[in-house]
Amino acid sequence: MLILSLFSLIKWESIFLLLVSFGTGAELQLLHFQVNNSIYCAYCLLFAAVIIVLFLLNFEKSKKTFIAISLVLGFILFSIFLKGSATPVYAEEPPFSSFGDGKITVRLYTDYFCKPCKELEPKLEPVITELVKKNIINISFIDTPVHPQTTLYANYFLYILNKDKKFNRAIRARSILFEAADGKITDIEKLEIFIKNKGMNFKPFNTKRIFDNFSNYLKEDTINATPTCIISNEGKKDKFTGSDILKALEHLK
């Protein structure tokens, strides 16, 4: 902006127009980046507005080819060289569905429509509850989309936490959703009625960022079946499946 101000003061109009056009192309790419990631920065949007207003105020039809080349160049170069992340802080924080302050990290991968997951869940609940309350573990519940309707259920699990993120509420929500899946509820309206009838409220929001994070974990932990549990302790990561999950968690006590 200082450089733009300088060229404006000394009346170097062509260079000023070149920079503003290039900047507008760059801002269009940055706006696309924000829209694509569903993350918006008020400062970025305000700065973009200033650049675009300057572009419109200084636009000259006689130089439209010159302007078009500068604008496209700005867009392309930023497309190539932009190395940005929409969630740098979020990536360092535990996922939205994580609980506990323990040093041992646990990621539990389940599917509400998975019969072994449903059978294991009541046995896991008391063990996980004890480990969380004693600050032994930090556990993340990650819904694994094995069944076509799992994503729908995963959304509502997060919607429930968005209303009030408490560990006991998360455990209760999982129990309700397992019950709904057992009843083969796949209609959105029926699922919402079922959840409300169980005395649980929810607050919808955009879950894309969390699902992206979950997808990264699925790839990182090479999850190909449910239930699966990843336990990371002092730099060592172990994978457990089926009934071995309960034994592994009980051992942490």
C-alpha cells in the first residue's frame, strides 16, 4: 500500500494501474481460497475491498488489454505460489470431538451401523469415562464412513456437541445414535425427531473443517475397518481392533 501511495503521488499512472490490476487478480485468488475453505478473515476481506475499489476507480478502457494481462498474471501467480492454510491454529488443537487432558492420545474409530462397534460401545463407556476423569487420556471420537448413512449421523453427533460440548453429553449422544442406527433410521427428519425425543438438542453448523481433519487422521492411521483404536504414548503408536481395544484401554488404568 505504501508503494501504491508513492506511485500515486508521483503520478506514475501506468505502473500504479499495473500494480492495482495485479493485486486485484491476486485478491480474487485469495477470495477463492477463503470461499473454498469456508473460512473468512475480516482483515483479508477489507483489504481486498480496498484493492478492488482502487482498481475500479482507476480502470481505463483504453488500457483494457494491459489491465487484463496484469489481472490474469496476478491470479495465476498466486494460484501457483500461494502456500496457505485455512486452519493453522485448528490443526494444532485437538478435534472438536476430543475429551480429556491426559498425555496419552487415543483415537477411537467407529461406525454407528457397525454391529461389533455397537456391541463394544457399552463395555467401553465405563473404561473411557474413568480414563478421561482421571486425566489419563485425551480421546477423540472419529466417525468412520463405512456405511453410506454414517456421514449423516456424524454430522448430528457434531451438531449435538456444538450445542454443548461435555464429555457425558458426547457419551450419551453416541448411545442415542447407535440406537437410531439399530432402528435403521436414515431419514433426516425422523433422525431429528428421534434425537429430540431422547431429550437431546443440537445446533447445526458447517462441519467441513472437522471432517477434513478426520479424513487426515483416517489416512494417517490407515483405518480400513471398525472398530479400531489408535493409542499414542510417549512417541509410540499402537493400533488395536475388535475386543483388543477394551483390553488395551483397561491396561492404561
